[in-house]
Amino acid sequence: LNGEWQFEIDNNKSGLEKGWHSGKDFSRRIIVPFPPESVLSGVGEKDFMESVWYRRFFSVPDEWLDRRILLHFGAVDYNTTVWVNGRKAGSHKGGYTQFTFDISSLVKPGDNELVVWAIDECRSGLQPTGKQSHRLKSYGCFYTRVTGIWQTVWLEPVPRQYIKYFRIMTDISNGEVFIEAQVGGDKGRYALSAHIYDGSNLAAEAQIVSSKPTCWIYLKVSDPHLWSPEDPYLYSLVLKLLSHDGLMDEVNSYIGFREIRRFGNKILLNNQVRFLRLVLDQGYYPDGIYTAPSDEALRHDIEIAKNMGFDGARLHQKVFEPRFLYWADKLGYLVAGEFPDWGVDLSNALAREALLDEWIEAVRRDINHPCIIIWTPFNEKSIRADESECIEFIRRVTRLTRIVDPTRLVIDCSGWTHVDEEIDIYDAHDYDQDPESIKARYESLIERKMLSLDIRPAMNFLRNVPYNGQPFMLSEYGGIWWNPYEREPGESWGYGDRPKTLEEFIARYKALTESLLFNRAISGFCYTQLYDIEQETNGLYTYDRRPKFDPKIIWSINRQKAAVEREENS
């Protein structure tokens, strides 16, 4: 259902009382799925919009009318209500996760009216907003806001009984595959079969008969070909839902065999020591804001990062659209998934509840992607030691994340405050531009000493659990202010003094990065950042994805063997 819709701004939130949910022509037009703040939407409204309405018509093919019809929204920011032909289809709270309504009983032959109302009170403290600016204009590390629909909207016909959701878990040691499947729609007895293909060859198959809404299937692949950034091998998966009358539903997907775990102060990918070479990616586009202008744009960001020697990204303060993760799986790109928790007032119980619900939705949505190796529900929380309620909430969310997905590493709160004693990776953010200072600061990790808070003297009231020898990474560093296309800095900024020449920039990047690579107690880094965003010009590429230098220069620095890798092979 992407394309032109009718559109109206309703800052007074009075549209429902005026009957806008049915039979109301809206005065403006918008191109969905682009947010109204973006150029590609055709609207380009940059002011606050606390409430927006969408309307369009769709027709249902005759052959769909005896099936269930599902209406899917990739993401709508933030509080959404949907009507079909004047009747309420449902509501959803959350700006970053997918939701679906069964509209089978609401549609009719011929034209059907679809109306969407989105309320987005980004300054309320009750909803996650990530890096969306709470001021009229962008500033610092906060950028243009996103309101309403910003991911694809589509219709799907399914059988009366259908495969609603499935989750894949693999064991690389023996090739075992466990699939949890949920069956939606009508109740009744069914058979669910699973076939795994290695290319065109059948690698494993199994079938189970059940009448329960959830079932499990077990399969085993002999000598599985493992997935990694160097060899992102994927098996094809076909799930079929069968009745006594034959095939009801079929889903095609894929499986990647890979394992991520920690061992002492090292990170192991498929039982091999891995130094994580990540880059910060915030998922912004100059013409689409949150929404990529094309599928190729999603793939391109991964390719330019890999061409500079990064093997993955920290997806920062945004839940990326699934298509990005598809390309990460296909191209071999490690991902640290993160929730856009900024904007939430953790002292408010309603805000905490909303954050938790949406975070678990995000984890469940993306749980089958082999590219994802880390979950991070929080970023840079300024929490005092006496804020026990907030501390306990972060700890609870972290531990619940492990329960929902015990197969990945979890960072409780990236950068500033660590409150969970069982944290899998102990990380820090450090934008010191002096390589010798950086080097000296983290040498104490070798003796497993408590990290000094000298890097943030104004923040030494924060509560950190002691560093206890787990893998350590600097998950934000660098951020060097550099844009050779910019004659005058204007309102742009980056960290530290702006290099005067390209040679000075490269020398600083090299020295900072090597101070981390060559420390045998460090297991990874994440450089800030892949590309400029609006006024923040510390990217390795410009906002419109132009290279600032030959990418091979950065590749040659990043791909040097890290001390932890040399130590493993000695």
C-alpha cells in the first residue's frame, strides 16, 4: 500500500471528534512510507506534528474474500489507531516495531477505505524517540524528527489457518535446529513440515502433527556450513502448514548456523576469537530521514562499511527496518541491535512499561537474523547510585532480554552506567582525541582493574558495577570532525580539534584505532561514525554518502591483526 495517500496534520488531536476516521477527504497528499518531515514524502513539514491522519482506498481481489486478510504496518511513530470502512481495526503503541491487524471481517468487495491516525508526543517523556530532536530544529547529536508512518504498509491474504510466527535456534556443535512455530487463525488439527536445503539439496526434513497454537520441530543438518562475515552461508528453509485437504500455508526463509559467546575476556564467533571492528550507523538519510530511499541504499551502507574494513555496525538509537538485516545476513555483516531509549523518562512507570513492551517486540521480530550478535536495550543513562528504581528496571530489562534470547550477548546500558553484574560485554564511550591518553587509560584492563572514571569527571556520581574480566570494547570512540567538502564549518561539529589536512585526520584515526587494536585486553571497537548526519560532520562518508578519502586507507588500518587475535594464534 505504499504510494500516495491523503494526509492531514491535526495538532489539536480533535480529528476523531470531527469524524475524520470515516468519509473525510484530507487536503494534503503524502508518499508513504516516507515520514512527512522528509523530502521524499512530498510534504517536508519540519515543525512539531503531535497528531497526523492518513487515508487511502484499496480493493480486494475476489479470490481473497474467502481467506483471512492481514493488514501489516512496518512501523508507525507512535500511538496508532486504524479504521477500515469506518470500523476500528485496532491500535498499537510503539514507533519502531511491526504490527498486524486481521481485517477479514471489515473488508468488502470493491473499494475499501483505510484511515490511520498517529499521535506522536515526542516531548512527553513517555515514548522512545532515539535521536529525534526535542527542539524545533536539529542540534548537537539530535536530528530531524519522524512522525507517523515510516515503514512499508501492506496487505497479505492468508488461509483460515496460517503460520503466524516462527523462531529458529541452531547448535553449531551438532547441526541441530529447533523451530518454534505459532499457528494463527482457526483452531484445529494440522501438520507442520520443515525442509532445510543446502543449495538445491535437501539437508534435513521433519514434520509434526498438532492442534495447539504453538509447536516445536527438531531437525539435524550434518556437518553444517557455518555463517560468518567472511563466509555468510545461508541454508534455505521452507515451512508448510498442512491439513487433511492438503497445503494450507507456506513460508520461505533461511537459516544461518553461527554461535556467539564470551570466554573469559574474549568474544568467540563460532569458537574462534573475534575482535569486533564495528562502525556506528544511525540509519538516517538526507531525503528520507528514517526511511531509506531504496533497497539499494540499505545494501550500499553495508558495502561501504565493509570496504573500509569494518565487519559490522552498532545500529544506534534506532530499530532498523528488517530489510537492512536481510542484507546484513546475506553480505556477512555483524550487528549490535539497540533500542532508541532516549526520550523515555525512566522515573515514570507508564514510560517504563511502554519501553519494555516495545523492546521485547523488537527482539522477537529480529531474533532469526544470524547477523545480530549483541542486544543493547539502553544507551548512556545518567543514573545516580540512589536511583534504585531505575537501576532495578535496567537490570530487569537486561535479564528479561537474556530469557527471551539466551543465544546472544547482552549489554545492559552502553557507555556510561553498567548496573547488571552478569553483563556480557563491559563497554565504554570515550572521545578523547589523544591516542597516548587512550592507550594509557585502558592498559589497566590487562590486570582486570576497575575502570577509572577520569574520562568523565563530571559524571563520577554514576553507578558502575565493577569490571570483572569480561570482554571489553570501546563502543564509541573517534568521532573526528572532518569534512573536506565543507569550506566553512558553520554549525557543523565533531569531536576534538578539527584536523587541518587529510594527512592529519588519517594519522589521528590510525593512532586512536591502533591504541585499541594492540591492547590485548580489548575485544572490539565501534568508531563514530559511518556518515555525517545533518550538523554532525564526524562521519567517514558525507551525509549523501560521498567518500571523504580512499576507503582502502581505513581498510588497511582496521584490518591489522588485533593483539587478542595474535595472542590466540601464538
